[in-house]
Amino acid sequence: MLRIENLEVAYGKAVALHDVSMQVNDGELVALLGSNGAGKSTLLKTISGVIQPRSGSILWNDQEIHTLPSHKIVALGIVQVPEGRAVFPELTVSENLRMGSFARKDDTAVTGDMKLVFDLFPRLKERRRQNAGTLSGGEAQMLAIARGLLSAPELLMLDEPSLGIAPVIRDNIFKVITQVFEERRITILLVEQNAKLALNMSSRGYILENGKVSLEGKGSELIDNDYVKRAYLGY
Ligand SMILES: Nc1ncnc2c1ncn2[C@@H]1O[C@H](COP(=O)(O)OP(=O)(O)OP(=O)(O)O)[C@@H](O)[C@H]1O
Ligand SMILES: [Mg+2]
């Protein structure tokens, strides 16, 4: 279980997160919504240990993690797929995937997971010898997610996996996310601009506005909320 308490994060004098508290229970898919600049990526980066908070705490299974370096946080099973399809362009698809499993010692399980991600994303299998830098945007996003899965996460944090991706590929990516969530019982924290898509698939959601949590609730409650409808669903 991930528990965030009274988190404050600043870039120099500019405060990006004010007093943020939230919780992601084991086996939940939690959506994090908010407009551009609301602080969503900042929150994920702080959980991953890329950014240190100014105050507040982040607990993973009751252990404080906000003081740990990012590689130790990954080793605890908290894996972030960052915004913007981050892949190693000079490495092939297969090599990128192996980077994801770098810290794992269970070779048999890694081989099984490699097979799993190729089944989930047949396009990556077709292109496994191709340099990642030559993939299309959608393919690179698939690779970034697949690499995240290969690090055997307990908590997978996805930062806008559908950004700039054609609807067909986006649907495929979300199908895979749902499948992995259901079959592998991975806990997921999903940042997504498409509020309808995100709330429909999530157990609960949080809305972040100007660095503060302005609303939280079950996915089904938020989707019926008048304010959410107006501000995020466009009707
Ligand atoms: N490295 C940085 N230095 C200074 N300010 C930053 C830095 N990164 C982010 N910010 C600022 O912090 C605020 C939150 O940014 P963040 O990237 O977390 O927003 P976001 O919710 O992920 O937005 P988007 O939907 O556009 O990705 C913004 O005002 C942004 O300009
Ligand atoms: Mg962002």
C-alpha cells in the first residue's frame, strides 16, 4: 500500500504540490487527473525518488521511502513509466526490454515475462531487432510500458500513456493495461488526460488542481460528479 501524507514539493521557490495526501491500496487501479501543470508528473517523480519533497511523507507498506534514492525505490517494486515514451534510442527493442529486467535475478521468470510482453504487444515482437529510436510514437509507448512490466512491478505508475497516440493504438494499450492489472494483480497509478477513459477503468480517482487534491472518490462517483463532468468530461 502506498500512502502519501501532507506532501509538499517545490522547484526552487515555486511550490508544485501543496499538502497532498492520498492512498493507493494493493490491487487498486487509481486514476490521477488534472489539467496541464497541475503537478501530476511531479507527484509521480516524487514517489519514484527523482525529486525530493520539501515536507510530508511517502510510505510504501509502512516504510518511509521519500528519503530513498530512486534505484532503491525501484528495487521495492515501484516502477514509473515516465511521460514521453522514454526509450533508449540506440538500443534494440529486445535490449530495451532487458534493461527493464536488469535488477532481477529470477531468469526463468524474466524469460516468461519477455514472452508475455511479446504476446501482449505482437508489434514489439516483430520489431525486436529494430533500434528503439526508429519506432513510431505508439510503438515506443508500448515499449516503455513493456519495459516497465519487465521490472516486475508491484506498483506501476503510468504517466499519460495515451498522449499523442492514435485511438486504435491507444485502445490496444489500455486493453493491455487492464489485462495486466486483472491477471497479474499489479497495483496501478494512472495519470491520464482522457478523464472518461481513466475513470471508467479505475477503482478510485484523485483530481489534482494547482498542486492540491481538489476531489477524490470512486471512479463511478467521479464520472457522475457535476463538477467533473463540466471541467473534465466536457458535458
Ligand atoms: N524541473 C522543473 N523546474 C521548475 N518548475 C517545474 C519543473 N518541472 C515542473 N515544474 C512546474 O511544476 C508545475 C507542475 O508540473 P508537472 O509537470 O508536475 O504538471 P503535470 O500535471 O504533469 O502537467 P502535464 O499534464 O502538462 O504533464 C508546473 O507549473 C511546472 O511548470
Ligand atoms: Mg505531466
